[in-house]
Amino acid sequence: MSAASDVAQPPSIPPIRSQEELARRLAFGSRAEMLAASIPLAAPDGSLWWATVGPGNRWVVWNIYEFSVAPTFASLDDARQSLPVRKPGS
């Protein structure tokens, strides 16, 4: 048995496919509740994002193309720092 096989693997988390599903994963009752609790952000590359506090008071950053609950951030400022600086390929 190799050392790599001794490491516990985290369970596979299915991808989030909609804002409604993201809202449920962040413990909101609806998409509307999640949007009301979110802060709009503009990235340096001009893309638009939302920052939302999820479970454990951790911030999640998402946009209309990327619905994810990971990574999370300890503060809104940390979440802002995670935004893309420039568009891919530029």
C-alpha cells in the first residue's frame, strides 16, 4: 500500500448548475433571498461578480457563469482579492 492510498479522499461534490441550487447550498430559502443578501462586485478585468456570506460566516464569490461554494473567504476584502485581474488570453 502506498502512502498516497492512505490519504482520505473528500467526497465528490456534484457541480452546481443554477443560481437556485447555489442558494440552497448556501442555506437560503430562494434565489431572491440569496441575491438580497449578496454584494455586487466588479473585478479589475470588468467582469461582474457577487459576494455572499454562506454557512460558517464564510464569503463565496460567484457570477452568472460560475456557481461554486469553494473556495470560501474569511472576509469580504479577501473575497474581492480573489476576483480575476484580467481576462483569460489577454
